[in-house]
Amino acid sequence: MGLVVPQVSPFVFSELELRKPGIIFFLGQVCMTLGTFTTGYISDKTLKVRSPVLMMSFLAGISIYFFSKMDNTFQSPLMYSCLYFGLFMFSIGGIISLMNVSYLQNGFESRNFGRVRLFGTAGFALPNGILMFIHITPSTALRLSAGFFLMSTLALLTLPSGRDIQFQAGEKITWRRMRKLSTSSLFSFFIIILFFFFFGFSAAEYIVSDYIKNFLFVLDPVAFSWLIGTLVEIVVFFVSPFILNRYGPVFLIGISLFAGILRMLILACSSNQLIILFSQSLHGIQFSGAYLGSLIYLKEKAHPQRLGSAQALFTSYSRGMGTGTGAYILGNIAGGGNFQTAFLIAAAVLSVSLILLLVFSRVEKKHRYFFDG
């Protein structure tokens, strides 16, 4: 993913040169939601992990390769770009959610998850540490990522085949329980907060790289900014057990939101390229806090055999719809050259999310689960 995320927006904005690029980002998030929902439901029904993740990883490699081959001379580039990027994001949605569930339900301590997850961040940082010193086109980086996705299927063969939980007898997932979970007031409040977070975070995923790609800097600015951001992310993941044990996951999400607001305000208001580049270190706090905080909070508030579906619904309503809506609106604004406006909107939406979280923190402790039935 370290070869994909930093290079997607430069590829779409600068190589494809589409007038309204937001539709690609939006459909990608919709497909990610569908992938998470599909694999989460299947896993909750079968308690399998390894086989669906293997299939999704293979699909990710193939689809990102064909996406990288698109250019503005290709017939119907928008349609085919949406198709291939959609398939890629569908795969990623399934992979990420089931890898999380596999760790959390195979005998490992949930609050130490960050210290395992940081190796994924290290893998994200490594290619950007290399690309700081060399220049390759975004499409070349995406093609390289395709090879690494296909190689990773070999490592996935070592995954546990399923989920080791003790609720197989009487707690099978049903559509009624999923519907009841999705209408729980506590769950709805939580996903609204994270919807606003991911709306604002979409600027980090789909706009920032293209905004800074031509900055005057001794190293490649895109690779450098993502490297320092992921290095900070590794530190946060490493200290996360201490933060979670002392303050809990809601506090961690709050720190993430504060970092995101500060980051977007610097992007919107500063004209100093060095300040903007180094402020991208806040990415490590913004992403890791919300990612880990929401994952652990879902683990604590969802019934064990409904965890896959809880993650799927959370991803659908918050990450999918939030990032998709933000990517479409902010991506089209940035596509017209109004980057500062996009960053200001992102900062405002993140501020709303932080205010709602403060209210949420006063009521959520009264509930053991999102719902008890």
C-alpha cells in the first residue's frame, strides 16, 4: 500500500488528467465498503479467514496492474479506471477487515494489536524511504505494487484458517441481528462521528500528494512526506498499549481528530513549503489514532461473533461513505485547483467530529455492548 496510496492522486490527476476525478475515488470507496461487507458477513457465517483473504489478495494484484495501464489516450479511460480501481478497493476492504478479525479472535491481546500493526506501517514506509532518492512515474509505482500484492499471497498461506472463538453453537450471525446492530443508537452515534473523520481524512488519501508533488525540496516531496508520516505512525502504534490501557480507545480517537484538524489548517493557511512538508508527520497520529481506536472500540462493544459484521457496517457507513463522499466533493474541488478550499472544508468537518466525540464520551460508558440481544 506504500506504493499505492501516495501515488494514486498524482496518477489520477496528472497522468490520466481527468476533469472530474472525484468519481474514481468515490466509487473506489463504495467498492471497498462492498468488499468489507461481503467478506465480513461470509466470515461470520463460516468463521473462515485464510481462503477469502487469499482470493482478495490475488484480485488486488491483478486489478491494480490493469489500473496502472490506463492513460488519457485509452478509449473510455474513466469507465475502465473506475472498474479496475473499484476491484482493487473491493479486495482491500476484504483483506484489511479479515486480517484484523483474525488477530483479534485467535488468542492475542487486543490492546497490543498496534505493536503488530506497526509492521504493516513499516512496509508502507519502506518504499517511500527508497523513492525519496529516485524518481519513477506514479504508473510505474502502481505496477510495482501489483507484483508485491501477488507475492504477498505466499505469506498469507501461513494465516490461521479460521477464527478461534467459543460462540459457534448459539450465536450465528443473522440479518435480523445485523439490522438491529445497524440501528443501535450507540452504534449510530459512533459511526456518524467516524463518518465525519473519514470525510476529512479523504483529503490526506486523495489530495495531499498531488498538492505537494512539485514542492522544491532536496528529496522527492511525496515520498518524504509519507515516510515521516508513517514513521510517526509506527511510534504511535508502539506506545498504543500504554495509551489504551490508561485512557481508552475514545481518547485515542480524540487525539487523532485534533491532529487532523491541525494538519488540514496548516495545509490550508500556510504558504511555507517546508512547514507544510514537515506537518505531514501529523498523518501518523491522525491515521493511527482513529484506525486503532475505532478497531479496539468495536472489539469491546460488539458481540464476539458479530465482530466481522460490526466492522463491515462500520466500514460501510463510516469509512466507505465518509471517505467516498469526501473524496468526491474535495477531489473535484482540488481537481479545479482550489486545494486550500478543500483543506479548509476538511478541517471544518473534522472539528464537527471532535465536538460530537466529546459528547459521545459522556454517554458511551453506560453500555456494555452496542445492543444486548
